[in-house]
Amino acid sequence: MSVNKSYTERSKLHSNTTAKAFLELMDRKKSNLSLAADLTSKAELLALADKVGPHICLLKVIALSTGSRDNIIMDGSRIAS
């Protein structure tokens, strides 16, 4: 695979839909940055995602208390773009 190709061009070479989507996202955002964060609450997660979301392609949450996970998916979709 050539590093001179855009991420979208490279995505067309993959059969894996997740890899394709991620490469297209990186091209759209003009970024390949990711962030891993050790958080303990939903409020921390949403605040961090609001702040860094426009600049990163992936946010990996290392720790989140069980009570905070209950409805995080619904709130997460709000900030996924």
C-alpha cells in the first residue's frame, strides 16, 4: 500500500468495512490522531469528547464505572460526528 495515497483511496483497497470507514473518517477529518483516556464518569467522557472530538478519529476509554455506562451509547451518538 502506498503512503502517497489519501486515506479514502487506501480505504478502497480494504474489504473490511470497519477499516474502510475508519480510513474515510481520517480523510474527512484530515487527522489520524487517537486518544486513550482513563475516565471514571459519563460527565468526564462527554466533556472530553466535546473538547477533542473535532480533532481526533478515535477515543478509547480505558475505565468507566458501571453506573456511567448505562446510557452512554445514546449520548455518545450525539458527539460521534
